[in-house]
Amino acid sequence: MEKKISRGTFSGNIGFVLAAAGSAVGLGNIWRFPYLAAKDGGGLFLLCYLILALTFGFTLLTTEIAIGRKTGQSSLTAYSCLRPGMGWLGVIACLVPVIILPYYCTIGGWVLKYLGTYLSGGGSQAYADGYFTSFITAQWTPCLWFLVFLVATTFVVYRGIETGIEKLSKVMMPVLLVLILGIAFFSLTLHHTDAAGVTRTGLEGLKVYVIPSFEGLTLKKFMIVLMDAMGQLFYSISVAMGIMITYGSYVKKENNLVSSVNQIEIFDTGVAFLAGLMIVPAVYTFMGTEGMTAGPSLMFISLPKVFNAMGSMGTIVGIVFFLTVTFAALTSSVSVMEAIVSSLMDKFHIERKKATMGAFIYTLMAGIIVCLGYNLLYMEVSLPNGSVGQILDIMDYVSNNIMMPVVAISTCVLIGWLVKPETVINEVTRNGAKFSREKLYVVMVKFVTPVMLSLLLLQAMGLLRL
């Protein structure tokens, strides 16, 4: 007789929404969203993102949360519960967080390093040319910071749903929101005159961020903006990596899923917008539009230069900023580890503590390899999307650009055509809840979403050039 493992549940709707929002609000919202918004015409990108959040994002979120609650299982076993023979999809969905967690904790360690630097009064060092590169190429220092971040993540997951994940989310998410609002407001008050005598202000940066720019807009450029917005949304709402299915499995049957999905959408989109609001005006004020660069260089190279240009206030802003990013990174990494731990519990019927320690040991070994990818194990690999990457970039490309679209497309086919949309609709309306976007959901899950995801996948594989 199989041993019954206690999975735990969220105590209520607030705990679930804050945990799910905490998962969605991660590093992608804070460093990638502002860069894409600045690159893609500000308000035009924001408009596309908002429309996609209400259609594309809503569809994927609703689907995964409903699958989780209906089956009461994590991604590894949920798909086969819905339809026999679909276990392969659960395996792929479970492999996504397995690949993501080591490099996400590595980046989380980078954030902690910068937080420690500013807390110790070394902010003047952080903006120096070569500081970031010298740090990540060091042999063991990045491993140490990675370990600290991993231990913090493991501690929360080890404590379980209600006393670990939910408790963390209820504390950190409100604080995160307050910190982001504070920095965003401060960014709007900035002004700076550069060496050429040009004065720029935070309010001018706000205009760059929110007012759509249609200058030279062509169908090709619009498609690039649309693909960027969809890719960002796909990356930031924590779908196709087992997280929302896992969190959905912890939701009580009496909870209103329609309301929960709406609240998660609002929270994630709002924080993404505010992240841009705290970064774009500040970078524009001190560095102009050319200061916006992609990925880690924005957070770890451009922003420290901005903080330094603020004078004595820059150290305080730097501390608050990297504390904010630490909170966002931790709530997301906890959700990624939980997707792995829950899958181990459901598939192999082992208790949480053993599953968590197993995930910790694996992540520790894989994460050290990622850290060493910038020194002892350094390599340069050309990826199909045209970029050149190291170990971290390869793992990110495989998980985010290939496996996640495959999981999402397959999930849409499963729900839209095999088990039918009524499977999700019946779960969503279980307690008589009104599903006002039901017709939109059916059209999106059967036709629009899989087609859009297919285009995104083809673009990532280098088979669709825009």
C-alpha cells in the first residue's frame, strides 16, 4: 500500500495569489521588461504587453492553475491524470525547472553580491568598468554567493506551503511593492546635466517609457515588438515550467479561480510596469536612451553607474534597489524549486524534507558548474537565435526558448483538442463562479495561443527571421 504523502495547501486565496504573483514577479520583470520597453518604442510595447496579458497570458495562467487544482498533482504527474499517455509532456514540463533552478540561483547570488557591496559602503566600486566581469570570472567567490542564495531558497521550500512559501510571500510581496513604488517615484524626480551641457529629467524619461513611438514603424517592426512582448509575457508569468500547475494543486476547491487569475494578472503586469518606471527614467536621465542595454549588463553595469552619478543618495538607492531585486529573485526561485520538490513527492511518494534535500544537492552540483562556466569551464557556443553563449546562456536558451514553448503548445493542444476546453471551464466554474472570458478562452486555447507560440518557437530556433 502506497504511503500517503501530505502535500499541504494554501490557507486561502490571498496566500495563493501572493505566492503565484511572487513567482511571476522575478528577475525577468526587473531587468528584461524595462530594456524591451525602451528598445521597442515605449508605449507601443506597453500596449502590446497589456493586450497580450489579457488574452494570451490569461489563457495560459487559467489553463495551468485549473489543471493543477483539478488533478491535485504537480506537472510531472498531472498531465497523465488528465489523459493517459501524456506523461511525456509532464516529464518535459518538470525538466524545465530542473534546468532553470541552478542558473537562476547563480544570478540570485550575483544580486546578493551587489546588495552586500552596497550595504558595506562599496557602491563606488560597483560602477567601475570591469567590476562585474571580474566578479563572475573569479573562481570561487560567485560559488559562495550562489550557495547563500540556494540555502535561503531551500530553507523556505523545506518549511512547506503554509509556513514556508505562503508566509514568505505574505511578507515579501507587500514590501517588494512598497520598495518598487518608492524607487519609481524617486526616479521621476531626477535631473542631470551631462558633459555636453544636455539636461535630462526623470519626467522626460517617463515620456520615453509610456508614450508610443510610431516613427518609422513598419509591419516588420511591429511584429518584432509583438514577438518581444509575447516572449517577455511568456517568460514572466511562470507558465510552462510546472510552477502554476504545482501552485494550482495546492489551491482549495472552494477558492474562486477566476478571481485569482485576474489578481495575478494585475499584480504581475503592475509590477512589470513599475519596474520599468523605476529603471527607464533613471537610466535615461543619466545615460540617455543609449544607456539601455539587455540582460545582466543593465542591472549589474548600467544601473551602478546611474547610482554613482546620484552622489551620496546613490548608495541608499542602490541598497533599496538590490534589496528589491533580492526579494523578487527569492520568491521566484522558491517557486521553481517547489515545482521540482512537488514532482518528486507526487511521483516517488517521498516526504517533503527528503525531496527538498535531493533538489538542494542536485542544484548545488549543477550550480557550481554554471558558476565555473565563466572561468574554468568557459566556452563560447553559437546558438540558433544568433547569440553566443556560455553554460548559463545555453541552459537559459534550451529551457526558455525551446522547452517552454513546446510545453505550452502541447498543453494548448491537449486542452483545446483532446480533453476539450470544458475540462478547464468546469474546474474554473466549479463553485458557480462566473467565467466572463469563457468564449475568449476557448478561441485562444484552441487557435490563437498555439499559433502565436509556434511563431515564437520558430523565431527562437532561428527558422523565422523578423
